[in-house]
Amino acid sequence: MAAVSMSRRTVALIAAVVLAALGTLVLISYVNGLEDDALKGQETLNVFVAKDTIVAGVSGDTASGQGLITGTQVPAKFVPEGAITSLQEIAGKIAAVDIFQDEIIVGARFVAPGSAIGGGLPIPAGKQAVSIQVGAPAGVNGFIQPGNQVSLIVNFDRKFVDRAGQSVDSRLDGPFAHYLLQNVDVLAVGTRVVAAATQANGETTAADTACCILTLSVSPGQAEQLVWAINNTQPYFTLLPKDAPAVRVPGRTATNLFN
């Protein structure tokens, strides 16, 4: 009897697995049918999308060779302007910004390595071009483009002392975040991939770190402020809408953070 009972349980288990598999196939077929129905009667276009995130600085050839780009069909009304129709359009170029998973590949996202703007930088009279390197979060995650305006917030530990080096008022000391520069013109945006440092055992890690190179148009005084801030504080840039006015804010410490 025990053997019969065991056999019945085995048969029931197999039947449950088979039914689950059939259910999955039916569901997949149903979903595919919905997708087919959604595309019926609509003009579709062949486009290329990112199968996974393509980090800024990766070439189109590398992304394609590593299987990071795939072709698909989407309704024409959803295709953004400039979407590539051939991988040859990005051959020999590098991603200017991070391209995220399932994003339709637009030609403007890829640029020629080391390409210049119109053969040179459009530096206004009385200004200077300064290039700085910032990480992705501090550089607005790669959304800054030539022609934009940005503002710079610096974060550092502030301490007030007198000429003898004695603390003036410890209540004023501590972390401080404040706008240093506002409405700065962006002349160029370059990207590069910095290889991870060699480890003690002589091996290198596979991961690369994407960095953003911003070239800004600043006055001589602002150039000094910018260089000092980059080397002595934690800088963060903000991206401004067109014709945004400069703002007047007090800066933030622990005492007025929520004011």
C-alpha cells in the first residue's frame, strides 16, 4: 500500500509540473499575441536598443561586439528623432553619456573620440576655458551638454578661527554646502573611461569607472575659485534650465538644513 501511495504522489507531482509548464506556455503565447495585436495596423520601424547599460566612453563597436545592442521593431510614433537604423552609424564612435537598458539608440549619443566643437572652443572675450573631471553623480549623470549652463555647489568642513588660530565660535564650524559659481557656460563635454588601478597581485579588475570631463567658460577669478574647489572640497554641479536666474541662498549647515 505504501508503494501505491508513493506512486500516486509521484504521478500527482509530475502532473502538477506538466500543468505548470503548459500554463507558462499559454501565458507566453497570450502575451506574444497581445504584442502582435498591439502592432497590427501600425507602422513599425527597425531600431536598435541597449540590452544593458552602455557606459559613457564605450565605443559603438565594443558595445555591439559584447552584445549590448540588439535590434527590434517598435511603432513609428515611439521612435525618437535621430534613432539609428544601422550599427555603421556608430562605428568608430564612443558613447558620450551613459545609455541605459532598453533605451533606443540615438546617433547623437555617440561622438567621435576627441572631436572638437567647430574646430575649436568658442571662448568669449575676457573668459578662459577650464577643464575639470568629476564623477557621474556630481556631473549630473552625464546629462550636461555643450551649450548648457551649470552652477557649482561646494561642500566642505568650515571652521572659523582668529589670527592666532583660535576658534571664534564652534557653533559656526562643521559641514557647509553653498553655491560657489552660478550660470557658468559649458563649452564642451568629453568623456573617458579610467581603468581600475592595478592590484597588489598584479591583476587588474574588470570594472571601469566612467568620468565626465567638463570644459567651462569662466573669468580669471572664477578659474581660481574652480581649481581650488575641485582640489579642496566635494563639488557638485547642477544643470540649469534655459535663462535661469542666479539664486540667493544662505548655504546649508546642520543648524539651518531644514529651514
